[in-house]
Amino acid sequence: MLITRRSDYALRICRALQDGGRHNVSEICRLEGVPRAFTYKILGEMEQRGIVRAERGNRGGYSLKMSLDDITLYDIVSHMEEDIAMMHCMREDCDRNAADNPCMVHREIARIQGVLIRELKRKTVGQILTGQVPENAQDDV
């Protein structure tokens, strides 16, 4: 799973919009240091996925459509990245991991990918931005 700038910028956009207000692209770029061209593109993708809403016009801008308490890092990454597989062999089209002869490397990468996905789902973006720790969870850092 390669987490690219697309996911980084999407998270920065969420942070810029966390106050619940409406912000134009210039404000978002200034607040979060996201290049203008990327901001338009990523906001368009986030709008299509129902994360943000766009209001056109002179007083328009972007605001969150979903609560950040309902969005996890996994949601952002899985929406922004084309493929969340860590390695090619994690895709269903891998021909080196037959049921009658399982690949031990595949098994270990699958375990690691499972841990990563679980951790990306553990906290919401809202919890991360406000420093909240979910019940029964400890920060390991």
C-alpha cells in the first residue's frame, strides 16, 4: 500500500475544513500548503465520494459533507489511492499463491497488510485532529 501525496493532501484538506465553515481553494492552499492544481483535483474526488460539498458562486467554497468523526484514515486512503495492496502478490490475480501450495511470503505480507489496515481504521480523522483516543485503545507511539 503506497500512501501517496493524494492521501496526504486529502487529509490536509480535511484539516482545513474541520472548523465546519466554507473555505475557498485559495484559503485551503494557504492553510495547508497544498498546490492549487492538486487541491482542485482532490476536492473534486472528495466531492464525488460524498466527503465534501461544493457551493458554486461568488460566496461559494468547500465544506465537509461528512463528519470527521465518521471518517477514518482508511476511508481517506482507500478513496484516494487506486490500489491498497502492499505488493502485487496481494492482488487477486497473483498466480504464485495456489491453494494447494501456499506462498509463505504472501501469507506474511497478508498479515502485515491486515495490521496496517486495522490501524488505519482504528481512529477517526476527528479523533486524530482533536487528540482523542478511542475507548480501549492505547497510543503506541
